[in-house]
Amino acid sequence: SQQGEEDPQALSIQEGENATMNCSYKTSINNLQWYRQNSGRGLVHLILIRSNEREKHSGRLRVTLDTSKKSSSLLITASRAADTASYFCATDNAGNMLTFGGGTRLMVKP
Amino acid sequence: KAGVTQTPRYLIKTRGQQVTLSCSPISGHRSVSWYQQTPGQGLQFLFEYFSETQRNKGNFPGRFSGRQFSNSRSEMNVSTLELGDSALYLCASSLIPGGGSYEQYFGPGTRLTVT
């Protein structure tokens, strides 16, 4: 079963706009990761945030983590058509195996 | 460095048959994990191997098995295939086990279709 829920399930924006995706999870975690997947291909690791961190940046990506609310958000700034993909959050809890959310399908229109 | 490779990329099998999928991790990576992705269940963890030992196993029936060789290459096997086994099977490698503490690098996947 999946650890978390992602919201929204689908998001459509114009190029240049920001995209925000949210992830909620159920159990305590060691860390949370975000991945991107293009059209049924492999997953690309975007960013890892540890349970004792609140915010992390990587290029146009900003991730926040609120362990009290068991939630995380991924912000993509100044989106590009090439950002069109599905985005997944994944949690690492005591079992040392990634548990993925259902994903957000992002469409960036040129 | 070459990425994670998976073979074959596409496979069509008939119900009742068995299948073996192969994964070669990034050079130097010793942990290999397998995931199943379906439209209905999403991404689900199958198992993780490190130093030829299965360290963790997800909630899948015994028809799903795997192994890891001394060169860290891994195979997974599904016996007595069912229609519901149609999925994208993804392999991921990481430097050390407990991949969640380190990046997991995913391969392109093997698309299995069971007819």
C-alpha cells in the first residue's frame, strides 16, 4: 500500500509559472525524496530532505518538510515545457525501503 | 559512469509462464532494489539485495523472487504469470543499503505484458 497521498493528482500550468505539489504521509520517516518520471520511463531523483531539515533548494526546486503535519511540498519555479512529467514523493521509514505516493501529473504548456 | 541498465526493455508473456528480468547497477553500487509500477497500485517495493542477501521484501506473493550475484547484478523472477503482473518493473541501485538515506538511481524499466 502507498505511504502517502499527493495533491493535486494533475496540474496544468503555463510556461514560466510556478508549480506546487504536496505530499502527505502516515508514519514517521527518516527522510523524504522527490522523483520525476517522464512518460512511463525510469525515475530521476530530484532531491532528498532529511527528517531534521525543514527546507531544501536545488536549482529551480524548493522542497519543504513539516514532520508535525506529516507533509512535504515541492515547488518548481519558472516552469518549462521540459518539466512536463509525473512527480512522486517517496518516504524512507524504518524498513529501509522507499514507499511512494500516487504522484502528480504536471503539464507545462508552452 | 554508465547508469543502471535493465534487460529486456519489453517483454510479452502468456499466463502461466515464468519470466526473468535482469538489472546491472551502477559500477560500485552494491545495493539493488526492485519496484513494480502499475496504474492501479502505483509504485510498490518488491525487494532489496545487498551483498547477495535479500535484506527487505515487500508484500508480494512467493511467485516473485530475486537474487543478486557477486558482481552486484541482480535478477528477479516471476513464476506462474498472471494478467495482473503486467507492469513496469524498475530496478534501482544505491551505494549502500538502506537506499532511502542515499539517492537511488533507477533504470529505464522493463515493460512486462502478460496476455
